[in-house]
Amino acid sequence: MKFICKKDDFLEGMRVVQYALTSATLPILTHVLMVAKEGRISLTATNLATTIQSSFEGQVREKGEICLPGDKILSIIRELPPGEVNLDVAHTKATISCQKAIFHLLGLSSDEFPEIPSLEAKQTFSVSSENLREMIQRTVFAASRDETRQNLNGVYLEAGEKELKMVATDGRRLAFIRASFEVSEQIRAEVIIPIPALQQLVRILSQEKEVKIGISQKQIFFQMEPVLLISQLVEAKFPNYRDVIPTEYNIAILTDRDQLYGAVRRVSLLADEKSRLVKFKLQGNILWISANAPEMGQAREEVAVRTEEKGEIEIGFNSAYLLDALKNLGEGEICLELTDSVSPGLIRPSGNKDYINVVMPVRLETEEA
């Protein structure tokens, strides 16, 4: 195999596929499969659950394939001087040269590389990369990292009726977002996408491109020329999230997101390390936020709010869950809908019900004197 290409093209291709590399016990999974043919070089990396491919143009003087260690080839290409890169392969040894720099790198036969999944999608549709990135970032943080709860180890994607919905929950909080998208045919899909695949996807999404999404029984792919990500799906049943989202409330508290986020973050510095409890106490147009860690001390701060209904309420939340929700709401006014001290709280941007967070309360103990 012999080819010549631009350093920047080679580097960008490696930057993309590196996210699928793994340090697993199988040495081949630390390698990138390189294939050169017909004026184009393709790179593929996989961890068996997720596969990422990228390609770029080059002068292919001799077709061929080889597997090279991903971290080393990335480091070498990154450090090469600007200009054209020459890669010459003989058996499983690659020679990489650029200007006066020459590297000899040992690789593995392409026969050892795992079989690349085929793209046999039963349903396909396209969304903008910007919308997809936003939907992933605003939900994936709420997914469970507990590997014993397989059905919560990902983001639930529901496509249909010209709407795309994403939902994630770990049983104590839930994030839900929906967006409209144009489809040329009837689309119906309900799948769970693993957390690592979505984290990798966010890193490689281009801001200016449409993303083609294809779904089969066990796989999903995201295609943005010249990049392709293929992921296995979580084979489990996602819980009925609709039953978790409150549809009624007694008090709606409206305030500035940044103001509330800052107050919760400051007060949480003295929250109990185990429960991370911060208490909300609404009195008129003042929301008191407090925390109490018996071995450290107490903190309290007031935030000016307005309410849609008059009343008072006390409720406790895990500050980490609260901060995650507030951080992803974006700037501006937010709405906190509450029923009582033991029912879930719903947090969303004011005037927008397309993105909501549900947070379970922490039961308050009897107030100490």
C-alpha cells in the first residue's frame, strides 16, 4: 500500500476515529484499519460496541490495507511538519515520511480487524447536527451509570409523527426534549442508544451538516460525510417515562436561571456530603435556599422570584441533580413547578415545554432548633 495525502486531512481523520479506540485486552482494538483505494483513504476504529469511520482524498499509488496502533499514528501525524505525508506499507510495516522526518511503525494484518457492521437500516431520516447535538447534551447527563440497570444505561430515542424525542433517566431524575423534523415517509422508531456512543457522537458532530440516522433491529448509524458512526443498541425496554412527568402542580416559581444556579451552587458548598440536600422554602416572592451539614456548618441565600399562584412550600433536592438540570436549561427565565414536599419537581425554560427536567425530592427531616 502506498499513498500521499495532506497532513491536515490525515490528522482530521485520525482525530475523529480515535474516539472508538479502546485499551481492551484485544490488541487489535487499539489499532486503526487503514484502506487505500481509488484516490481515497478510509480509517476505521472500533471497540466492538461502537465503530467510527472517516475518509479523505489522497494519491493512491498502490492499493492495500493495514492496521496501525491508533495512539502512535495519531501522535506521529500530529507532530509532523506541514505538507504532504507519504505512507508506504510492506507486509505489516509502515514507513511514514514528511519532509525530512521518517518513521517506521509496526502494525498488524487487516485480517485481524473485526468485521465492520453493515448498514442495513430499516428506517432512515435526517436532522440537523446542531439540533442533534443539543438534544444529546440536554439529556445524556441524566442517564444511569449503574450497569445493573441496563435499560437506563442510555438515551431513549423516539421518532414519529414528525417529532424526534429523547429521554434519559436514572430513576431519581429525568430529562426530556423534543424537536420537529421533516420526513418524506412515515417514521416509527423507539430505541435506546448507549451513553458512550452518544458521547463519541457529540465530539465528532459538525455544526454545518445534516446527519442521516438509520435504525435497524440492533444497530443505529449516524452519517455525516465523510464520517460514519455505528453503534449497537441497548436491548432492553425503557420505562414508561410519561408516567413520571408531572402534569399538574400547585405552585409555579419563575426566576432567572443564572441567579438560581449561582445561589444553589454557593449554598451547596455546605450541603451534607451524602445527601447533598439543599432546601427550598418559598415565602411570598422570596425563595430561601439553605443547606446544613452538622459537622461543617450552614448556608442560606435568598433569591427574588415571582409566582403564578400564591402559597408557601418547603421541599428538598439533591443539589447535584438540581445543578445539572439548571446548567442545561440555557440562559433566561426558568419555571419550577411544584406540587408538595414529596412530589417530583419539574424544571423547564419559561414559556417552553419542549425541554423539561424532572427531579425527585429528598425527604426533609424535622428541622433542628
